[in-house]
Amino acid sequence: MFLFIGLLSLSGCKNSFDEPAISAGNADFTHFVALGGYFTAGFGDGALTYDIQKNSFPAILASRFALVGGGDFKQPLVNPGPGLAYDAGYNIISKLTLNISNDCHGNEVLIPFRSAGDPSNENWIGCATCPYNNLGVPGAKSFNLSQNTFGRNLYPPGNPFYHRFASDNVQSSTILSDAALVNPTFFVLWVGNEDVWQYARSGGIGDIDSIGMNDITPVSTFQSAYNGIISSLLAGNASKGALANIPNIDCFPFFTAIPYNGLQLTKAEADHLNATSNIITFHEGANAYVVYPPNSSNYYRQLGPGEFVLLSVPQDSLTCDSLGTPQHPIPANYILDSAEVNNIRTYTALYNNFIASVAAVNDLALVDMQSFFNSFKQAQMNNGVHYTNQYLKNSIFSLDGLYPNARGNAFIANTFIKSINSKYLSTLPLVDANSYRGNTLP
Amino acid sequence: MKRRILALILFVPTVLVADGFHMNSQGIKALGMGGFATATANDASTVFYNVGAIAHLKQNTFAAGFSAVLPYTSYLDPFDGNSDRNVTPSFPFHFYGVYKLKNKFTTGFAVFTPYTVNTKWEDDWAGRYIVQEERMQTLNIQPALAYEINEHLSIGAGPILAWAHTKRRHAVDVASSTVEFGEAEYKSSGTGFGFNAGLHYIYNNISIGLNYRSMQKIKLNNGTVTYSDIPQGAVILEGTPSTADYRSAVTLPAMIETGIAYNLNTKFTATFNFSLAQWSKVDAVSFDFVDNKELTFAEGGNYDDCLSFNLGGQYQYNERMVFRAGLVVENSPVKDGYGSPASPDANKFIYSGGVSYLWKQGLTVDGGIMIQNYKSRLESNNVSYNFNGEYKTTLYILGLGISYAF
């Protein structure tokens, strides 16, 4: 009998499955190019990093396209390590990592911090391995894709993330001309985020209907730039591709992690504030933060529902230095007030309507990233793990609270795959998002 | 491209959270006929199969045996698939005794394994955050008393003392620079009670049986979960404790079985059995944490009843040898969308065969084999874990036993 058991264990007894069919459908993935901004480039943990570039959603898509005839997928990779990021003065800094430290109350907390950057990441890698298939450039707005000044070393209008790999970074190349070098048969395009998000990230300090770094691009400018990109891509061999729309900011922890009424007061603290301020009445428990309106440091007000405190605010000052009280109102560049939120919402909707109409007119796949990010307002179960849009906790977002970690990129890639499969009748398999790395904890 | 993914798991066919059949191997003679013996009183295993029928046994008897259970489950993931293979046979056992008292009373005693789970996937497989390993051992101890009302009709009943021990391990989704994921291990044990009653009727060459086994709720009050490989950052963020105590329960469904046996001639007996396992009355299993209430969760539940139809036969080849065969069709109590890799159940078709050999006066050696073919189960819209894929299981049971009558 034991011999029989042994034989059963070692031999036969395999259950075989039918091989699932994998096909490209009507699409041709031979030469694939991805265009976009932060989301497309593989930006996360506040920097362009090797780890997330390797797992950028276009790279994950390319790994699936490779099953059905997709060719090489080259990316302008930075070195492994601290990645590439810039402070406001264009000094190189590292990505964010988490440290354990003690706050002023003696509680252990996780603090994201940056250390020294890797200056060699700024070096021009040019055409060493070009043409590049991932032309996502952090900070690229719709109208930057056809500007030959965008790759030059005067920042701005030049962009250091493009300057380092533009095929001609002295004079003439543009992101679109570099895309043409790929001779693409299939493209994904996710531009427009920066056109409104740069304004959102900077606390609404820019203008609307203007083209400065922190402004919201005029709708007409966005539309003509978008049309220009599409005609440039369709002028080559590519007649097929996928267009992604722009998510709302209210599902990103950078905007939502700190609640507008996050000022927690004891009875004594509330009494103390009430004794020194006769404008606002505080009470025990949760109170709305006190902020300065834009361009003002003379008077202050309390935030209301639907307004946001940005994650860029000095959080130790919130906890320990009375930031957010009448003693230290929060400066306007850390706040999105209701007028600013309304601007962002309005332009996002206008851009998205246009993107949808372009997809319809040109018979391209439309990837609804707005719905995708909205869905994470409720925890999403995936292979036994609950994913949230909270900051750090089981999150699809990296340590910057804005851009996805490798896991988040895998979910985004799956959303593209579903949309492409549906549009082009391809049968590309999804990826197992759980097998991609989430946030690294200390 | 090769996309054949093999995950081999081992579990004895009935399961903690839901899998619909009794083990089929509590008696080796019954094993050969499909796992049912409600109408046929063959040996001391009748205490299990129909407690009412022991009063119709003519002699005192003992039976003991064990079986080897070898389930092979393959999982095809909808992504790339990883090879995963694990073969660890399980050996459920049983012991029965029947002793004739005076005045038409008969007493019986049974110790057996009603349900066992033994599932083990590779630690890094796609479903690691749901289950890496799941084990449950159970034991029933049951005294019985039966009464022969007349030569046609007998009845019997007995209390059941049930014991269970469970263990489960799954990965925890936290990563540091040195750890890919953490681990959680749950352990618990406890006892419960039930009862069993049966009725047996013989008329000429026809016998009819009815056996009822109540629901058994086994309370697991000493549950402990132990977390390991949890980065300090996760402890700060989530407040993950190193250990936490919980209370839970295992519920075995009530089962009603009825069967008819017909002796065509002195050599050949045909049987038909039907059983209903009341899984629909089994609720989700709740894990109630005593001090860490945020960890409390529930899973399972929402089952269908499980129906089994069995056709069996035995043939007296000569004075010493008896051959048996059986067929069973059975539905899965696990609804579409509720499949779990802890116990990948499915509708199934079962066939079996067996032989008995009369070695010496009163001493019989029994052997049986059963093959259970599960229908392929495709989870494409999994509600429980959003864990999709295709499962296929084939399960082999080999049984060996002896019985002695005096």
C-alpha cells in the first residue's frame, strides 16, 4: 500500500488545464511608445527611481505586449539608489525613505526624509540606448511635448528630466520627435495631469488660464496641444493606442491624508485658544485648522469641508508647534481652498471631456483613470489584500502620497490592459499586482 | 508559451469552512461502496454509518482501520502562474466496537476522524495573503445504545463528544528592506457536543436505513494568533501586536442519510443511498479578538446544502472473498464566487472499489480505494478574496482495516 502511495505521489495525478489563448487581437504591439508625465515616467517616493521605472506601468504593459510580438522596451533609467529629484532651486536631492523617530510628545512616528542625491543621474545619457520607448517626463504639460526648448538646460522652460535623455538636448529634439524615432505601432498617452496638477501640488499659488509652471493650462491651449500630439502619433505607423484621462485630486493621500479638521484639542488647549482669539471659538476634540487666505498674512480663517491641507505641510509643526491655530495659521501654499479646488475640478472635467471626444473620433481606447482612482475611496480587495488610498497603510501610493508605488503601477497597467483588450479584442493576461512591491517600511 | 501551473495541495476532503461531504472513509467496507452503509449492517463501523442498525448485528464485533488520503489540487492563476507542489498524505483512522447486551439491547463505541483539512501551498504563491497552510484535525468519540424492537425494526442513539484542533498560516502584507512579507499563524482547539440517532428496518431481502447526525459546534476559545517578520514601521503604523487572543468555532453540519439495500440473491446486494449535509445552516466562521477588536473578522458562510447520491454493490465471490464497488455524485456547498484556496471544493464524481478477505474464523481483512474527480472550478468573479483562477482536484483514498466478530 505504501508503495502504491509513493507511486501515486511521484507519478501521474497531474491535473492539466487548457492553455489560455493569448493574442494581440486587432492591435500591433511591435513598436510601443508611452507618452506622459510623472505617472508614465515611473516617478514615486518623490523622485524618479530605478525601482519604480523598472515597474512603471508602461514597462509592465510592455511585458504583456512581449507575449504577443511586442519588441524591446527601453527606458531612460537612472542609477539604482537614491534616484533623481530636485528641490525648488533645482538642486539634486534623493528619494524619500521612512525613518522612525520620536515626535515632541515622545511618540514613535514614521517620518519621510530625503538624503543626498546622486548627481550622476543628471548626466546626459542621450542616445546611448535610444530610441526610448518610455518618454514619460515628470512635469511635462501637454504643450511641452512639441517644444524644442523643453530639453535644453535652461530650467524652466527646459526640464532636467527630459534634458538628460533628449536625443538632441542642445537644439532641436522634442518629446514628439523622439517618439517618432520609435516608429510606433501602438502608443499610450497620459498627458494633462501636469496641466492642472502642478497648480494643485503647489497649493494653488499659480494662475488659471496661463502656461507658467504652477498655472492651469487654458483649455484651448490644452486642446490644440493634445490634437497636435495625436496627429503626430497617427502620422506614423500607429493607428492604435490608448488615451488615459485625469484623476480627481480627492482620492490622493497628498491631498486627503490630513483632514481639514485635524486640529485635535484638549479642553484646556481649547480654553486657552478661546482666551487669546475672539474670532474663532474652539472646542474639545476635532477643530478645523486655521489658515491664511492666499496673499495674506494679516487675517486668518478656518478651513471648511472640501478644502485640503497638503501633505507637504511641515507635519511636526502641526503636531508640536501650534501650526494651524491662530498663533500660527497655515500658509496658503499648503492649502487648497474651495475656489482652488473648484478650479481644479472644472479644468479636469473639461480636459477629460476633450480626451474622451478625441478617443471617440480617432477610435482609440479610453482608459478611465479617474474612475480607477475613485474606486480606491473604498478599500479594494485583491487576492486577499485590502488596498486603500490612505497614506502608507496598504497603499497603492508611494511615500510622496501622489504617485503610485510599483503595486499601484501594476493596478494601473491592469486597467490599461482591460481597456485595450476590450477595444482591440486582444486577450492579454493581467498581472498579479500583489507580486509587485508596495511601500518599504523601516 | 507554457502556462500550466501546478500547485499541489493536500487536504483530506472535508473542510473547516466549507466542503460538503463526510469523509467517506470511516469504514473500509463502506469505502469500497462509495462511502455509504446506511442500510447495510456489515461490521462494527455500523456505529458510524447507522447507529440504529447495530442491534441487527448478530455477533459482538470490532473494527479498526485507517486510510491514506492523497488529494492533488492544481491551480491555474489568471496571470503568469507559479509552480507549486506539495504532497503530504494524511492518515485518518477509526476504531469501533459493538457488544450485544441482554434483552435485545446492543451497545456500541466509536472513535473516528469525521473531518480533516490539510492544505499547504508554497509560502510565496499568489494566494499567500489568504492561506499558505491550513490544517484541522477533528475527533469524534461516541458511545451508543440500540434496541431491537422486533426482527424487522431496530433503533439506536448516542451522544457525540467532538474535538478539534486548527492551525492556519498566511502572509501579512508588510515589507521592509529585508522582509518581503510578514506571517500570521493562528492556532486554536476546543470541544463540542452532538448526538446521533438511527433506525433500521429489514423485510425479507430488503433493508432500509435512516441515520441522523446533529450539527456539532466546536467552540475554540483558546485561539492565538502570532505575528512574525513584522517591520517596526508596521507596528508603529498599524499597532500590530506580536500575539493576540481570539475566540472562534468550527461548525460541522447536520447530516441526514437514508439508504436502501436489496439482496438480489444470496451473493449479490445492491444499495442506493442519499445524504443531505445541511451546510446552509452553517454560518460564517467568526474570529472574535478579545483585546484587539480591530482584528476581528469572519469568513465563509453563505453555503448551499450538499446532496450526495450513491449507488453501490457487493458480491460474495466465494466463502472467503467479497468484492465491492460504488459510485457517487455530489454537489459542492460552496457557491460560485465563494471558492477559497484554503479548501478548493467543487462538484464531484466519485468511484470506488473494495475487497474483503476472511482470513480466519471471524477475522476479516478489508481493503478499499476511492477516486474523487472534482469538476474543474473556475473562479472568475471571486467575492470572498477577489482571488480568481481555475482549480482542479483529484483525490485518492486508500483504506485498510480489519474486523473481528465473535
